[in-house]
Amino acid sequence: MGIVTTKNLTKVYPNGTKALDKLNLDLNSRISCIIGRNGAGKTTLIRILSTQLRPTSGKAEIMGYDVVRDREKIRKIICSIPQEVKPVGIASPLEHVAMYLTARGFSIRDALKVSRGVLTELGLGHFMNKPSDELSGGMKRKIFVAMAIASNADLVFLDEPTVGLDPISRLEVWGALRRLRSRVVLTTHYMEEAEALCEEIAIIEKGKVVRSGSLEELMEPLKGKVRVEGYGEMKIGSMNIAYLSKEEAKIILDKYNNDRRISIKPVSLEDVFILSGVEVEKD
Amino acid sequence: MVSRLKRINFNWKFVLVYIWFYGYSFIKRGPIYVLSYLALPLSLLFFIYLITKGSLIYFAILGGMISIVTNNALTAVGDISFFKLELKIQELLVSAGVYPIEYLFGISLGNLLFSLPGLLLFIFLGFFYKIFGISLFLWTLLNLFLVMISSTSIAYLVASRLNHVRSSWGIGALLSVILTMLPPLYYPYKLLPTAALYSLLFSPATPASVFLQGILINGRANFFYLIIVIIETIAYPIIALKLGRWES
């Protein structure tokens, strides 16, 4: 039984947009990550998995529970933080987190105690009683990360949890997520976030999973290669990119007499992501 | 519906905290809102006092109380749709296992708490002008509670069906006029032709006001109108929960 399993999961919105197209996914790690371009279907997938949205066809299961049939059981074991969630300006971070925890069944006393602890851990200790509209964008985002951390849910869905956070806040959130006992499925645009946090990564393009596996598995095709920018036939925007062995790259660099428009970089998850996107575009 | 309600282990802790979240925090940090909702009933009270040389002040006080509660409930159209469509708070609560009836209760009672400062002022005026005997006072409190639940249910139903926040504020204001200005809150219900009175009974404010005015004018209660308030207090939440959109 996987943590998240989908089979031929399809979602077509009433306006005809096909957000998910027979998507097959099997996530089993403590922290898994779904990455993809804007409009790839990440948020639709998370909303279906967190029982917000019903699929048009196909099947999805969370820890063996069907997202349509068993949605009330699923809601007891998950915590889902939507991508665009924002705090109510007039209410404080403490009020938000405590309200959420009582919604999940905490006693009022425990909800307040746990909320104070987690908000302090995330650096919001001095701001927990201020109205949320007096907080910075990053602090507002942290309120919802605090909910996820405090929720004690078996499985936490986080849709782009660190968007808009400064580098230090992002590191604080990463640290808190690593310390979480819950399993986590998150979506992100930040490749370094997926690399730093996730044991399993699924890349989604046009509503389908195009690649999935551990970071090492995903990087395998690029093993021993470097990214050469400013050279090659693969065009991303106005930039040409090629993936070559170090030796080939050195020959190119020598040939073009160290032309500053050509640069060499080590490969990363970003390159796997770029290659996936290019392959889908070709199809 | 009943079997569904039986399955729900009603989460009162959430409802209590939501009242604090939605009602108390607005009073504490946004007293201007409390004043803004008081502005209309107080202005009408002033004009009615001037124009009728005080003779209809009783109606303005009693009607003002119902108006405060109904208007506060109906402004929830804007809040509910804003929380759902813009802030995504409803989405957060759905996946946390909150049931719509708990949310509805949280909002209703939060609104009631939010209405308290205004109600206390009108209750003070009511006692000052010697409107309230103990019986009328208790009937008034009961009716305000019932009207709050039924009106919030209307607000929830409307708000949950909206696809754009931009329409919500206008619809809330329009509903407020239809459900509180047309019904006989600020004037004696006997001025209304019978057909008009019956056609306005769909607004919970109408039967509540007619019932209370009956006690005020005649000294005895016409329970037909109280039964209508009770029926609406049961029916509107059921309709709202049945037809309202909780999940996406």
C-alpha cells in the first residue's frame, strides 16, 4: 500500500481544460515532491488527493483510502495547505493556527499550547498576537506552514510552501519539515528545495508524470555530463543548451576561445526538469 | 439529512474557537466595523424619532435590533465568499474535516457575538424607553438568535454559490435591503396590506418583527409568526447545507 497511489487519474474542468491526463503516480517516501511548470497539473493533483476536488475518471488512494469513497477518513489523517491560502487580516497567527488545530480535533488548551510552540519555532514568537495584515508576506506564509507542522497529521500536503519566503525563512521551514514526523508531499518550483528535502520526486508535464524516482535515479541519464550554455541545438527561450561530457565541453570551450557567451555548469535537478519539458514539447 | 447529522461528531471546540476567530477578533481589532453596522439603525432611529415626534421610537428600537442581527448575518455573504474564493480558508477547513454545519454555526454565532455591542446599546435604549418587560425582552432575545441562524444560512447559501468575490459585496447589500428595509422592522406591520405582509414572510426578519410587535402593541403574542420563525430557522440551514457548495 503506497502513501499516494493514482491510476489513470484524469481531471477535465467544466470549461474543457484537461488538467490531469491518465496520471499514474506511486509515492512511498517520507518526503516526496511534485515538480512541474505552471499549469502542469500539480495543484489539481494536490486538490484531488486532499479530497477538495473530485476526479473525472481514474483512481487515487491515500494510504489505501479512496479519495472519493473514503474522503472523510482521509480528512482525518491528512493536512493540506493550499497554494494560494492567505490569512484573515484581522486575526492573529495564534488565532489562525489554534482555529485550525481545533478543527482537526485538538482540545482548545492543547491547540493554544502547540500553536505557541510551533509559531515560536518558526520565528513568529513576537508576532503571534498581532493582526496578520501587519505581517510581511513571508510571515503570513509561515502561519500556514505552522499549521502543517502543528497538525500532527499522518500525511501533509503542501502546495508551494516556501513561495515568497526569503532564504533564511526558507531554511527555517526546511528544518521544520525535516523534523516533522508526518509524511510530506509537497509541490515546488524551487529545484534546490526538491533536491534538499525530497527522497522521491515526480515531474509532471501536461497532466502526466513524465519522470519519477529518487534524485539519484532522475540524475542517472546526466551522469558524467555538464551543462553547456550558449551552445548546442536545444533552445530554451533565447538560450542554447547542450549536455555534454566534461571532455566534450572542454573542447567546445577551447574551440570558441573562451567566448564569454558560453559557460559550463554542473548538472542538477533543474536539467532533468528542462529535459523533461523539452521532450514533452517535442511529443 | 438527519442520518447524516447523526454521523457527525459535532466539533463544538472548533465552533467556539471560530466564534473567537470570526467574531471576537473583529470586535477587538476592527471596532470601526461595529460602528459601521450600527450607523444605519441609529440613523433610522434618529429620523423616525424626529419625524414621528417620538411616537414610533418603539418600533425603531425593536426593528433596529432585528436589523443589526440580520444585516450582520447578511454581510457574511461577502466574508464567506472572500474566505472561500480569495483566502482559501474554506478549502483549508474542508480538508481538516470540518463539516459545513459546524462552519455555519461558527459564522452564525460569531456574527451574534459581533452584533453584541450594537445590541447592548439598543437593549439599553429599550429599557430606557420602557419598551421591555421581562417577557418581551426574553422573546426578543430568542427571536434574535433564531433570525441570526436563518439569515446566516441564507448568506451561506448565496455566498457558497458565487464564483467571483466581486459580486458578493453587491449581493450582500442588495439582500440587506430586501430582507431588512422592506419588512416591517421600522414601522408597524399593520401599515402593510396583508398580501404584502405574507409575501415578505420569506425574510426571517418579518415574522420575528410581527411577533414582537404583537406583544408590544397588543400585549399578547401571536404564535403563528413565531412558528414561522422557527420553521425558517430549521428550513434555511437545511436548504443551505443541501444546496450550498462546501467542497469545490
